[in-house]
Amino acid sequence: MTIEPTPGPLLEATRQFPTVLWNDSSDLDELRQSISFGGVGATCNPVIAYTTISGHPEIWNDRIRQLAAEHPTWGESEIGWQAVKNMSKEAAALLEPAFERYEGRNGRLSVQTDPRFHRNPAALADQAEEFHHLAKNIIVKIPATKTGLVAIEEATFRGVSINVTVSFTVAQAVRAAEAIERGLDRRQQAGHDISQMAPVVTIMVGRLDDWMKKVVARDQIFLDSSALEWAGVAAMKKAYAIFQERGFRSRVLAAAFRNVLQWSEFQGGDVVVSPPFKWQQIINNSDYVPVERMSVPVDPYYVDQLRRIPDFNRAYEVDGLTVEEFEEFGPTKLTLRQFLDADAKLDALVRDVIVPAP
């Protein structure tokens, strides 16, 4: 099926710049529209998966009942995760034309590893390899924690294209890219082809902004509040410069939108920008004219204001956090908890479908 292009700022940007658009959802209707905007990929996480399944009971309730009937010994989690895998395969099929056109660099559908494995690197790597085989254009999310870095290197060595997630800081992005480099080197040295592997390293720019706002309110830090919209943008631009300088083979991906700066400020960079579909609609319905902004530094005034926040400095400096501190950073804890909660909600949804209340 051919998806006709929808004119607007999003499509114009994809035609002008190496910056690519991925949809921050694997909802099929949203993904089709995003592809018409020039989208060439999609991301997913436990929250998005739960939202998609719970938001379309007319589709997924019957599918869940069928899975339960076909697998009478499966528990709620097994059924729920199979639903996620089925949804991912359907979304991946929509992206196959882009996957072929970009020779594997784009056209990928992200599937996230089970957050309940976040303490077990072997389980993360094994599940990443399993998801890798769901379709030829799958990319797998693993968190940027000490445990996750071990799994990222191992899964990369096994041929899995990784999308690093639960990542908010320059330090996390750089350490994750180094883990990917080690995995790629090991795979090459073992005689395997890496030409169609296409890893990305996410910075959840909006979640970093959220944390800065929380810390400022908690600690009663006085600063110009307009600077708080720039923390994620500043971290993303700094990480990108380091990736370019060091020649990392992964790209940086911006996720967790909170404002349009988190799309417009990255245009012109060889990066992935992954806004939720509602933000794509806002951008494409606007009269904004895309211009190159990735090379334009964040106003030093905003950076100076943000430096009044100790956690911004930890997020902005390449050595601001040690690997051991990644899991203790505020946004990491909040996001892992949110992903774990989404898994529990999916279990409860499956329970309500297969064992309805009397």
C-alpha cells in the first residue's frame, strides 16, 4: 500500500536535512500518518504499548482472548507481551519500504525489553536477540544503566541494532555509544557483517526538562524559568557534538517531547527526532519554515541559568555521572518506575479480559 505524502513543515524538513523523523508510537493509524509526514521509523516503550492496547479494546480484547485460547498455560505477562510483539510486527511491516530504501539505517520499529529485567544483563541481551528476530527491521531498546550497558554491548555483538533508552544525560549517551562501539568491534573481529546495523542512542530531552523543573521547585532555586525549556536541548546538542568528534557509529535520538524546540532545534543534524504523533500534528499544521539549527549553540545565558542547578551540571558534563550513578539519577528512577508500572497495568488489562469480573 502506497502512503501519499502530506505537505507541511515535517515533510519539508525531511527533504532538506539529514535529520529524520520517527513516530513515538507503534499505533498503526498514527504511524501511517507519520509516514505521510516523512516519518521513517517508530519507537515504542511499555507505556506506549499499554496506551495503544488499552486505547483500542475493539481490536485488542478479542486478540487477547484468542492468544489465551491458543496458549492455555500462559500467564498474564506472557499473553500481554505476545500482544506487544504482534503489534510490533504489524508496525514493522509498514516501515519495510523505508528500511529497504535506507539500507537498514532507518525504517526500523523499536521494541523495548521488559523493564522487569533491568537488573539482569543476560536476560536483557537474550530478550533483545529474541525481539531482533521478530522482523528484519526491528531495533531493540535497552536502558542506559550499569546493567544495561553490559547487555547493550553483548546484544550488539550478537547482531542486534540497539536503541538505548532510559537515557537523559551526556554521560549516559557517551558511555552507551562506547558500549555499542565495543560490541560492533567484537562482531567485526568475529567476521560478521555490520553494514546494516543502525544503533541509536536516545536522550529523553523532555524528561530531563521535567526533572530540572522538579528540582528547582523542590530546592527553591532562583533562576529565569524560561531556561528550563532548554536543558534537554542543551544536553542533546552537546552529546551530538561529542558523537561527531569521536566518530561514533550510532546516532543520537531525541525523545520525550515537551515543546517544539525539541524538534526545531535539531534540524540539520544527522540525528533522529521522535515526537509523539500529537506534536507532529501541531508542527505540520503550523506555518513554521524549517531552518538549520543543530549547529547553533544554546544561548549561553540559558546555559548559565541552568548551571545553577547541580543536577543540570551532572547531566550536561561528559563526566557528570559515573556509570554506577546512572541508575540513581532522578529521571532514571522515575522512568524505570513508570515502565514497571505500565507492565503491571498491561498484566491487569489482560487479567480483566481473560478473567472478567463476575
